[in-house]
Amino acid sequence: MDKAVQRKSSAGWLLGFNNLFVKEIREWLEVRRWLVQTIVWLFIVNGLLAMILFVLPNVASAGGETAIQDPVSDGVIGFFGLGGLAFSIGIIILAQGEIVGEKLNGTAEWVLSKPVARSAFFLSKLAANAIGALVVMLLFQSVIAYGILTAADAGRVTLLNFLAGLEMLALHLCFYLSLTLMMGVLAKSREMVLGVSLGVLLVGLLLRNFIGTLTLVTPWMLPDLAGLAALGETAPLPILLPVVSTAIWTLIFIAVGLWRFEKLEF
Amino acid sequence: MEPTHQTETVIRTEGLSKNFGEIEALKSLNLNVPEHSITGFLGPNGAGKSTTIRLLLGLNRPTAGTGNIFGCDIVEDSVEIRKRVGYLAQQPHFYDEMTAREILDYTARFFFTGPEAGIKARVMEMLALVNLEDKADRRIGGFSGGERQRLGIAQAQINEPELLILDEPAAALDPMGRLDVLHIMEQLRERATIFYSTHILDDVQRVSDRVVILNQGRLISQGPIEELLAGSDGTVFRLQTTGKIERARQRVTNQPWVSSVNINAVNGLTEWRVGVSEELAARSQLLRLILEDETVEVLEFGREKYQLEEIFMKLVSGENDG
């Protein structure tokens, strides 16, 4: 077998990306990691959905009154609402140390002493965590959720509508991932990254009912809108504006993260 | 700037400076490191050695001045430079959950492409170089400081660099480990230029052919180690003799190329320090002049050399006093 290796002659803003990305995505592919993630989210998100669809209606009927008039509708709203919150908290916790941790423990300095573009370092973290989170958190759980919904009431939630809702939830997840990575570049401690990222998420939950149309330029209504989209119902708010503005915020966070990472000193 | 592959000076800086806020970490450094030299980079803690190394690798940006390696600008062409350089940090940090083999494989893939077998062979070669074959599949989290340092040398060498930059390569090693590192550096002399910072002056004297001394961010000396060790007192020859020396002393003192003769008696021996203005004349005639007297025996003869430690302390304390 020919063992001769060749020196890489490539250059540019993605130099080193493949190697970095493979290392990052391998962490997501570790059996323990994806298994734990799958089980945790299965209990939290699909557990709630199953309870709304199969348990609560029976409990209510036994008492003579039912608080759940439309289990499928409540289940879908619950899945997307809780999923939006829980997956975002999950990605913030998982990604909080991705950049700031490597800055603090010296591994970023080591990697960047090799022929690696700084943009490739940042983008490899973004791409691997986005793919990992979207597949392990969102896709796995959504397949299970759609199966449960179909078992409860086949044909009530169309696949197309469900996918439309999922797209919004995916965007919501990417917003918090890009925010967390950008904060990893800007901040000097994990606590700061965690505080700001979780703060944006939780403050949004509190404020979204009090800031009127301003919510349209935030991602805070997206999980609710995703639920309505999945049900094929008309939203009380224009759906496009929060989607576009969340996408713009996400791109801004990525751009700021890339720009500041180029200027970092080690 | 167009990179050049046939430069005789590998590292060159002009007025290279770095401030961290109000602190001037590096003050207008003019550095020259020739090809295939082993250059010891000396200075007390906080002298600016690691800052200089980080500037050379593009990990920090200069406040003023310029620098180039292989003719490539350290700011504009940093990636091209890093393709041809191997670097070991003062305290090397790797991913603790990875094994030594995985770290070297990961590092190799930044530089090389090609068959898996080729990458694996390169990794094995490096593990053998630093004697870590039996620990290849252990997680780095459990490595001792010395093992980590040896892995650091392996990853720095994996791309067969033309320039090795080592920041305190022997700091965490025991005496045997230190000797191994010096041996590796000597082995690599033919293939690469080595620029390394250290506090261990004995090591510098043993393997380096050039020395750069930095103090408080300022360059205070650089050049061939032989020149530095010869001292700044002019050329002095040292002898140790037995027997009666009066006539020999008279003959030596009368030579026009002799500027001073200092003699001390120590334990029945006579120690001479002869200052000369013409080294060639001294080399060819001094010993003969003394041996003309058959009662005199010469036990030692040679040009006066200082220990690096003496020179270093003299330069650094002189700079601090000044």
C-alpha cells in the first residue's frame, strides 16, 4: 500500500474546517452522549405529549369534567412550546464551554498554532453543534412525537404542517446556539456565557406578553407559532416577521462571533 | 510579501513591540535567527519571551513593528508560516479525553492528506521519537507533566517543520527527560532551525549555537554563543602551570601583542590570565614562550571562556541597575 502522505496546500477562511468538524461531530456521535440526550428529551418532551394525549383525558373523564377539550391540539402546542424551551436550554448548556472553555484551558491556542483559519474554528463548532442538536434533540424526538400523534389521531396533523412547525423550532434552536457561541467569544467565563444566553431565553418568556409588537422582532414567540403552524391554524401574529428577524439575529450573532474571534489574542 | 524558501535568516523582526494596556511587554525587538541554528532565547520571568513567540505565531498582534518568518509576514501570512513551523507551548494543553495517538492523528491531519496508513505511520514515528509508544492509547488526562511535554514535542515535530519554536521545552522534565529533549534537538539540527526559550542555562550552553537575551521586554544581547562566552574584556588566554615562572613571565610581558598579565598562585599551581591584542599571535607563540623554560610545565591552556550563567547574570543585572 502506498503510504506517502502529501502536504496540504489549501488556504482560505475554511482552512482546517474538515478536521475540526470531524473532531466536534465525533463528540455528538459518542453512544453515551446521544443515548443520554435521547432518553432525557424523550421523557421531558414526548413524555408530556403522551400524557396530554393518553393520560390527562382519561383522568379528567373520571372526575366527570374534562379540562382538555382537544388533546391533539393541546399536545402539539405543548410539544412545540416545551420543546422550544427545553431544547434551547439544552443547547445553551451543551455549547456554553465550546469556545470560552477552549480559550481558558489553552486548547484553542494550541489548535490555532496549527494551519487553521480562525473562522474555520468558530464555524466547525457552529456546524457540528447545530447538526448534533438538530438531529439528536429535534429530529429524533419529532419522529417519535409524530408517531405518537398519528397513533392518537391519524391524519389530524399533516406531515407538511408538522415540518413547517419543526423548521421554526430548528431556527429557534440555532438562534440560541449562535448566541451561546458568540458569547463564548466575547466573554471571559462560562458563567457569563451561561448567564447571558439563559437570561435572553428566560427574560423573553417573561416579557413576551408585555412588549406588544416588539415580540415580532424576537424569537420568543416562535415555539408558539410553530405549534400553530403544525396544526395548520392561522396565527394571530404575522408568522414571517419573527421567522425572518430570528434568522437575521442568528446571522448577526454568527458574524459578530467570527469578527471578534479573528481579533482575539491568546 | 512573496514567501521565500531560500532565505538565510529564518526569523527577522524589526522594532517588534507589544503593549498590554499600559504595560510594554516587548519593546522594539530586532531579532535575527539564521537557518539551521539552535537559538536559545533567554530572559528572566516576564522578560517577554512567550509574548515574542506568540507574536511570531500570529496568536498575538504586534502593537508596532514588523516580523517575518521564511520571508512571510507574521500578521498577513500567519497561516502560511504555521504550515512550516512546529510549536510547543510553555504549558501544552491538549484535549484530555483524547489519547496520545488521537492527538497526534488530529494534529497530522492539519498538515497532511493522503492514505490512512501514511498518517498512522507518521503518528507511530512520532510516538517512537518521544518514547510514548506504550502509552499511545491512554487518555491524556492521566498523563504526567513529563509525558505531556514529550507529547508536545511529538506534535510539534509531526509536520517535519523547517522551524521549531519551543517555549520552555524542558521545564517540566526530570534530568533524564531533559537529556532526551536535548538529544532530540541535536538530532533535528540538520533538518530544522530551532528557536527555544528556557531558564536552564546549562542546556543552552550544551546545545545552542546562538543566544538571544531579553530583559524587561528589551533585547540586551544576541549572537553566536562563542562570542558571548568569550566575554567583553577583549581576548584573554588562561593557563595553569607548575614550576618557576619568573623568566617565562618576563618573556610574555615583553611581547608587543600582550596587553596584561595577571598571575595567581593557587594550591601550588600558577594560574595565568594573559590579555592579548592579537589573538593569532597569542595562539601561535604564547605557549612556546612559556615552555622555553624547561622547569615550567603547562597543565591547561586555552582562551578564556565564561560560563553562560556569569554572562547572563552580568548582562541582566547590568541592565536592571542601569
